[in-house]
Amino acid sequence: MAATAFAIPAPTLAAAPAAATPSGPAPTPAGLDLADASIADLQAALAAGETTSVELVEAYLDRIARLDEDGPSLNTVRHLSADALADAEASDAARAAGEDLGPMAGIPILIKDNIDHAGDPTTAGSVALANSYPSGNATVVDALEESGAIILGKTNLTEFANFMTSGMPSGYSSLGGQVLNPYDLSQTPSGSSAGSGAAAAASLAAATVGTETSGSILSPANANSLVGIKPTVGLISRTGIVPISATQDTAGPMTRSVGDAAAMLSAMTTGADPEDPATQDGQADAFDDVDYTESLSTDALAGTRLGYVASSNETYLAALQVLRDQGAELVEVASPTNTTAPSILTYEFERDLNAYLARLPETAPVSTLEEVIAFNEANARVALKFGQTLLTASAEVDLEDPEQAAAYEAARTQGLTETRAGIDSTLTANNIEAIVSNAGTTGIGARAGYPSLTLPAGYAAANRRPVPITFLGTAYTEETLIALASDYEEAAAVRRSPQEINPTAFDCTWVSPETAPDEDCLAEPAADPVASTTLAAAVRPVVKKGTAARIRVAVAAGDVVPEGRVTAALDGRRVDRSTLDGGRAVLTLPRRLAVGRYVVTVAYAGSDEVAPSQDRVRVRVRR
């Protein structure tokens, strides 16, 4: 397939307000503040007839317009589903007819844009996949829709789930641009599930779905003060998800509370999938119908022995004290021994990506990694701001080569064996239920394919940035981790919304009474400065050495008389300045100029009403 020149299609998003200042306050369905409303709150309001799914969808679309496109312009949402309102209407009709409803019925959620949803493009943030439409849903999306969830749209992500190149900023993609962190716009949203993390934090949906290979759920959850569950690999099918590694990839929920994460995980489990060998381990089926909300607890910590990895972070230390206060017995443990095996991601990427692309319809824009690379090279201005070193390194792998295949299998086996042994031996030797850390166990848990749950521990005193506490367990212990984390969450009660922590970013958005427009918001925006023209002319183009050359300056700006300063510079060094009087001024060059020819840059600095401009004039100094 030949690579062709490319123009970025406009993202399909909700219509933004016509003016920067909202025309009214954000909707509050059933009186709920969506910044903090839980899935249980929304379910209760729907069941009581206090709101409808359509109203919820419209309210979240309104928040997307106020916060993602306007206001702080978080840029978390890549695409909104054209079917979301129709799906919400169907859910409301089913509820009114008294039909059996799933546990997530009518609840709007966002999914990461590397997960297939029929009718919507799956792009992984790549311009090469901008018009790639799958033939159906990912298996996990089928599970979510069977539970009644409404797919509101798709979130931006680090391109190819952060496996495109070294040094790409988290949350950046050539197709979607840069995602911002609502807790601190100057800080990374982190991980490849940056859009899912920032969108969940800003309550642009009831919950979001992320994916992780190594840290891409947990890390953005930490940066955005969320609960993130990185499940056991195999608990959730990966069919229909743009992959990195069949050994380590998984989807998982990103939410504002443990209860929401439990509800989402219950809806996302898929059981054994004939297209995904990781789900055919003889264990995944047993957890397909588990209701993880039944694991929520306020006393699970009492009498439970936990290992903790030491840290000097004061917020984390305070979180450990909450665990003790809830009755947990804490013993210090070393972080589990990680593997010395090399990474397997480069080995697996091309094989697994090509398998995903092979499932796409014949109309797909690319069908192999090689075609993605060629497309990017042909459209380098748009596609390759940060390069594609990981793509090209993966393309050099040949698993048909016996030597490379043997090296890969050895690294895979060693990595799984050593990381699982490291975690399991720490649990067993210390007789503990889980390992608690300040996110330090993220990498080893991912390599082992074991579950982790992270949640807010609080905020750093110096800058209010989120601080996490992470629970790591052995395979298929999600129920235990949820019980422990929910008990901690209830006792600690530390999470705050981004508009509480970073209020300036939410000013004038009117998503709450505190962010209603004030006089500054309502003031008419300043008009664009009028263009100006600076004209400079030497009084005498040739002067004798020791004589000060003078330059007349006139600045014109239509009907406006320019005010402010003009300067003269030689080789970038200012040599004189003067204030305009009626748009005119005279500048004087130094007497000490040596014999020679000079180009003088005369610049008008501009003002609130008039834009800057400049001119150049030549002067010769003779003997």
C-alpha cells in the first residue's frame, strides 16, 4: 500500500459554547454535582426517575465543551460517538418499559482511543490510523455495552500507547495533540492513558477506560488523583485493542473512587475469549460474573497483615498511618526483586500490531507496521515531531529467525518467572496479603501480569500535586485489593477534585457556583492590536567618523496615533531609544562607531492598541 500525503481530519467533538464566557451554569442532573457524583449516585438518580440517561449524556457533553474545548482546554477527548444520545434514549426507553437492565445501564463513559468501538475510528493517536474504522467492538466494549454503559466517546493518548519513540511527552500524539493535567496544567498527565486519566479527573464522564503495558493505567491515575486498577493479565480480553505486548497488555478502569472502579471492573470482565490466549488460562472464566462491588468494605484492614515499601514522602507516610489506625498490621518489606531479563516489548510489538491490523476491514488505511512507518515518513511534518525510533526498532525484529525467537522466548520466560517469584515470595515469606508502596511496584507488577490498585493518598504540601498509595497482589486478587483500598479510602477521605486543588484553571467555566463568571470574565475581550508600519531614514546616510548619525522614525497605524518607544540596534545590541511624539521620533547612533557600513534595526515596541513593527536603514561612517 503506497504512503500518501495526509491532512489531519478535524476531531468529532461536541459543539463548544459560542463565547468564552458560558451563557449559564453547567447542568446538574437530579441536583448532582458531576465533579464528585459516583456511579452509584447516578444509578440511584436514574432508578428514582430523577434524571435520564439522555440528560446525563448532555450534561457530560456540556462539561466537555466547558473544560476540554474551552476553559482550561484539557484536550482529553479525541472523538465523540455519534450514537451516544441514541443509545441513551434506548436505555431510557428500556427503563421506562420495565426491562431488565444491566448494572451500568445509562451510565456515560469514555474509552481510550486504542480500543475498538463500532462506528468510531480507532487511531491510537496516529495520523496513519486517523481513518481506521473497525468492523465491530472490542470484546471489552461488548461487555461494557451488555452491562448497559453508554460509550460517550474516545480519549486522547500518548501515540501508540507510548510505544512510538523515545522522549515523546506523555499525553502527546500526532493526531490528538497534547493532553493537559487538570490538577496542574504545567505538569505531565502521565502514562499513555493520559486522556482517560485527565478526563476522569475533570469528570467529563462517569468513568473512563485505560490500557496498560507498563504503568499506563497506574501512572496517569497517580498524576490525576484517581483510582486505577491494572488487572491480572487475562481477566479482561484484549481482542480489538491496538496492542504493544500480548504478554503484558490489559485494559482497566480509571475512576474517582474505589466503588466506581469496582463497578467498572465488574462490567469489563470477559471470561475466556477464543481470540485471546491470555484469557484461556483456566482461571479467567471463574471471575467473569464476579460483582466486585460486593468486595467494598469499611473493615477489611482490621487484623490484616500488609507489607509496605519504605518512602520518605510525608503524604505517603500519613497514608500508612491511616492503614494502622484501621487495624492493619504493617511490616516493612523490600521492594520485590525485579527481573534482570531484557524487555520483551520490542520483540512482541510488530507481531501483535500486525495481528490487530489483519482483523480490520479491507478499507483500512494500513495493514502492517511497515506501512505505518512508511506513511509516517511520507508525512513526517505532521507525523514525526518526535520520531519513531521504537517503531523502526520493532520492525527490525524477525521472530521467524531462530536465534531471535530463542532470545525472545528466553527473555519472556525469565521475566515472568523472576517477577512473579519476586512478588509471591515477598507475600509468602512475610505472611502478608498485599504489598503497599508509593507507586514503586508499578513496573514489576506489570511485568508479572499481576494486579495493582492505586488511589489518592493526598496532595503534596508544597504544590498540591497528587500523591498515590498503591496496593500490589498476586494473580486474580482484585477482590482483596478492592476491599483493602475501599477501607483505606473511606477512612482517609483525602481526594479533592481538580477544581478544588487548581481553582484558577476552572475560573469562568461555571461548572460550579465557585467558578461562575465574575466581572473579569464578563469584560469584553480586548480588540486585536492595529497593525503598524515603521519607516526609518537616516538624516545623512554618510557621516564623518566622530559624528553622531541621526535617524528619523515615523510609525503609522491607520487612524490610531502610535505611542510608546522605538529603539535602534546594531548587531542585536541596543544603541539608543526614544519615545514617540505624534508617531514620530529621532534616534542617535554612537559617535564612537568605526569606519564602515552599518545596518541599523529600528524597532517599534508596540502598545495595547498597536502591534509592533520594524524597519532597517543603512548608514556609512567615513574617515
